[in-house]
Amino acid sequence: MQTRLDSLDIARAFANLQVVFEHAVLWAGVVGLGSPALVTVEWHVVVVAAIFLMITGFVSARAIQDPTIGFRRFVAKRVMPIAWVYLVWQLSVFVYRAVAAAFLPVERPYDLVQELGRVATFLVRPNGELWYLWVILVASVALRLLRNVRTGWLLAVAVPLSVVTLSFGSVVVPVAVWEAAGLGWQRLLSYAVFFVVGVRLVPAWAAALERCRWPAVAVLGVVWQGALLALPLVGVTAGAVLRFLAVSAGAAFWVALAQLLVRRGLGRRLARFGRDVLPVYLLHMPVMVFTSVAASATGLVERAAGTAWGPLVLVVALVALGVVVPTAVHRAVRMTRADILFSAPSWWRALPEARRVVRPT
């Protein structure tokens, strides 16, 4: 059992590093150091949403499925800790978006009213990269309420929904509506199937990880990359199926690779990192924005633009700072009151189970 948990921690570390790399490539492009080669690497490496949702579903399965855990206990145990972090970090997203708009050549002009609207509607439309926490909250509650529905029925709905929205989200739904829905609803519709798989297929997960060997990982890798390479060569309908296949095989590849690393006694540092990825997830975007602003203001970006290695150097620097700075901040505040930035206080967790005091009349 511990081996499986360690492998999930390593897979979570892989996913978090993919998030950081993806956003580093994004901000390098914003400041004028975009690289087609790095974008291609990102396309062939990053399947972060599927990995995170599968793993989160796996570790949440008991709280969601166990009938002996009451609904209030479920909310206290699974919903409230995530909801706290989601609530606390709204200000961070608002601030770094304002800083980016003020000092960097972002695509869209800054609209204060629109940004305030994003904050005001955060309960139904997540803001920025906090979409992941929102999706976990919504998917967890939904599967808890649907726990008596057979897995086959859930997959019968979730798989076609994922196939369609991954490729045709902005076609099936009017573009204006799709964009207004934001990343939260887009990712929920496209990747909810992976959360369902994580929650409902725990025995199959465990058996597959136990049997996992290098040939299986190689096959998953070939299927993943083969599907990506074949996308431009097939029609629209086949392309949608191939994209879903690529995402599924890619997520399975990283989880299986993590299991093999654990079996070989490797990846211990990655496992430690994977057990505490939340600070990096929450802080890496502000760190990258302020680093990009500083690099632009000091002329470093201009000098790097004249070199072949400039984009790669900036991306590596952003990835390094996006991991090291949040980790250092979390370690510094872990034993202080400021730890509430990353962990819900006990009074908040206890709210769903608090007994109402009935006053005598």
C-alpha cells in the first residue's frame, strides 16, 4: 500500500512540475521570448489536468464512497479544507493579474470592472489557475451525491462529454458562452471523467499498479505520442477520439512511470515534493509574474532576446523560482499563524459538524 501511495506522490510531483513548466512557457511568450520548440515540448509532455484529477479522485475515494461517513463529515473532511484555500487565494489572483496588465504586454487590456466581476463570481466561475480547486470541490460533491449511481452509467456520460469538449468545446457551445464559462467549467466538462475513474475504479487502479512493468509503460508512451502525432492526419471526428486517447494514455504513462520509479527505489525526493505541492501550485504564478516584470524592467529580457538560448534560460529560471520560492515561503510560515494561507484552521473545518444550540423558550 505504501508503495502505491509513494507512486501517487511522485505522479503528483510530475503533474505539478508540468503546471510550472506550462506557465513558464506562457510567461516567456508574454515578455517576447516565446519559443516554438518549447511550445512543442509542452504539447508532447503536459497532461496535468488528467493526472491531478485521477490522483485526487483516488485519494478521495473513501470519503466520497463510504456510506458510514455522513455528509457533514464528508464536507468537513474533504470540502472545507479545499474551500478555505480557494477562498483565501482569491486576492492573490486579482493582484498578480493587475500587476501583469500594468507592466507586461498581455494580450487583453486590463478591465477593472471585469476583474472585480471575476472576484465577485468566484463561487460559480473560478478565477485564474484556482480552477483546479473549484473543479475538485464541485466534482467531489457531485460524486458524493451520485454515489449510488452505477459506475458504468457515470462513465457512459463522462466519456462522450470529455471526447466532445476536449476538441469541440467552443464549437458545440457558442464561443462567447464557452469563454464566459471560463477555465473551471471548461476543465470540469473536459476532464471530469478522470476524477470518476480515480474515485470509482480504485481496485482496478491498485491491481494495474501492482502489475505494472516497463513494457507496459513503453506501450503507454507510444500510444500517447502516436495519438498526438496522428492528430493532424485524421478527420475531425477521429481527431476528437485520438485526443481523448492521447490524454488518457499520457496520464496513465506518468502514473505508471511513478510506480516503476518507486519499485526501483528511485524518486524519493520527488515523492517528498509530491506530498506538499499545494504551495507551489498556489504561489508559482505570482512568482513568475513578478520575475517577468523584473526581468523586463532591468533589460534582461531584451538582452536574452538576442541569443538563441534566451527563451530556454528564462523558462528554466521561471521553473526554478516557481518551485523554490513557494517551497521556501511555506517552510518559513509552517509553524506560524501565517500557515492559514495553506491550511484551513480547525474552527473552519469543524463548522459543518458544529451542533446547533437550541435555546429554551
